[in-house]
Amino acid sequence: MRAPKIAYYISMPPDKPQWKELYSEVVTSGLCTGCSACVIVCPHDVLDYDDKNGAYKPFHLDIDGGKEDCTHGQRGCTLCTRACPRFRDWESEIDIFMHGRNRTEEEVSGIYQDIILARTTDSNLQEVGQDGGVVTSILLYALENDIINGALISELENDSSSWKAIPTVATTKEEIVRGAGSRYTYSANPIAYLDASNKGIDRLALVGMGCQASVPNALSAKKAGKTARRFVLTIGLLCSKTFDDAIFDELFDQRYGIKRETIKKMNIKGVFQIWCHDGSYHEIPLKEAHHWTREGCKMCPDFAAEHADISAGGIGKFADWTLLVIRTDRGKEIIDGMIKKGLLETKPSDEDQEAVELMHKLARISRKRWPEFAAQRTRKYIPVK
């Protein structure tokens, strides 16, 4: 991985940083997670996205200033840097916007109001969903109660046999249910905003890992215009890493004889769990998958999806239950409404305190990835022995 040649803050860039600074400080430094936020806000259509061969990176079209600079940026356009949830002091800016304060050093998993365990009461959603079907249930509740009119999620392309995860905008119950379940390769869900905008869908939920869950509030915190106003709900997924698509052929198939088209469902519970259509079940040690860790995950400090309205993850001793971290008033309002209508079964988090401690532990591990050359306020919250 190529490291930058100089520290960013030794010589301060211009007061209005643009693509030129974003390209050098984030895109090519290793900080870029590939969330696609810069692409969806670009008003001049000079940014595009490369999702081929595991790249998952934005790029600047050569027709306008080349790959390293932007003529619109030279004239004062700064939207791409304002959208980026990894540019300079991103974490503090978003924390203050969301909660009116910076987090304390003890809040290693971010600021939140409550933590509970939950699962949907709909047996069909439990079957097709992951870890209790809670995320799918939340999206359906928001859609049916006119909180949203679309959701940016991922689904498996074509007949799902390729296990290629692709971004999509879901506007019906059927489309939301079709996107249920977890994929452990990357899908830049925010980029489906472009399709939603073209269709006039203007009240959006976003489901994504921490890097993506920071996008809506990064847009709002740094006043990135109408794009920010169209996001009304963010559900973040607890995530330590995603894997390059090559893991299917090079690990699952070559070492274990599991072909991607035979896979029915996957999960991670300390090991890679794989269920196949023929009824067989396989476990693969996570250490064997390390080689296929996606480049965009190696410096990401956010395990707990710290800037979502609701963070969700299937960790803990209760199978088919989801750990829910309720962070905002909007998140609390939705969960309370679902409980009142009998759509969720819940347990207090102290019934599985080990799950909460595991979240904090994995958050600490992830925060240690944040490099010394990047914004130093974020390093303030990296625990030191």
C-alpha cells in the first residue's frame, strides 16, 4: 500500500479544498473506503466510480483536468471534499452535527442512547433475513408508515448464483425483502442514490457499513446541499472488514470445493459459515480469509457504524438476534414505534453483556487502524495501553 510522502498538516492546502486535495489525501493514500459519496454529490458529472476487479474507488474523468485535478474545483467547487466521510476532521464534524458534542475517550463505539437485542416477530422475515431479520423489518416499517419512499441497499445480481453484490434502490416490500441477508463482499450502496434521484425518490433510507453510514451525516454536517436532505434514515451494519470478490474462487472453491453458485447463505460468527443449496454446511477459519481483505477496509477505524441512526449487528450468544445500537432521536422513534406495534421482540442488552463488550473490543481494534499521517483528532480516541 502506497503511503503519502508528507504529512498532510505540515503545509496546509488552500482554504477551499477540492478534488485535488481529496485525490492526494484520501483516494490514493489508503483512507478511501470506496463509499462513493463524492460521486453522488458531484454537480458537474466529472467523477465516476470503478467497481471492477476489486477497485471500488472514485476517479476523475480525463476530459476535465485529468485524474489528479478538477477545473471546477479550481473555480471553487468543494462538494466532493464536503461529502467525503474520511476527509480531514470528518469524525469530529459529524459527531458535533449529530450530537452537539465530541465523543469522550470512553465512547470508543461512538455516541448512543441505548443498546438492545431484537428480532422481528415476522417468521418469514426471520427466515430470509440475517440474525433475526431486524434490518429488513425496520425498512418495511419505514416504508409502510411513509417515513421513506425508497431504500438504498444491496442485492445479488441476476439469479444470485454469482454472489456479486450490487447497489440498488428498493421502493417496494418485494424489493426490500429481495435484498435481505448479508454479503461479505463490497457494494457501494450510496451510489444507488443517482438512480433514486432520477426516479424522483426523495425520502431515502441507507443501509451500509460504517464507511457508508457516515455519508448522510457527513453531507449534512458539511452542508452538501439537496443530496443531504433526501436521506432521512441511516441503518449502519457492524463491520470489521469486507472481502475481495476473488475469495469465492481462490478460497472457497480452490481450497474447500465450494462453488459460488452452490452457496445459499453466509454468515460470520467467529468463523465463515456457509450453507449450500444441497443442505450442506461448512465452516472456514477467518484467518484463512485475511488475505482477501479489501484494500479500502485496512485503514477504516469504524467497526460500530458510529454515525448511523441505528447500528445493527449479529454478535453475541443469542442466535438469530440482532444487537441494536440506537443513536439518534429518529432511530429511537422508529424502534419504539415498531415495539408498540408488536413488530419487534426485544431483550435488554444486559442479558448479553458479553455482546456489548465484544462490540467495544472490536471497535478498539478497528480504531487502531487509523494511521498517524491522517487527521489526529480521530487518533485521540485510539486506546493506548
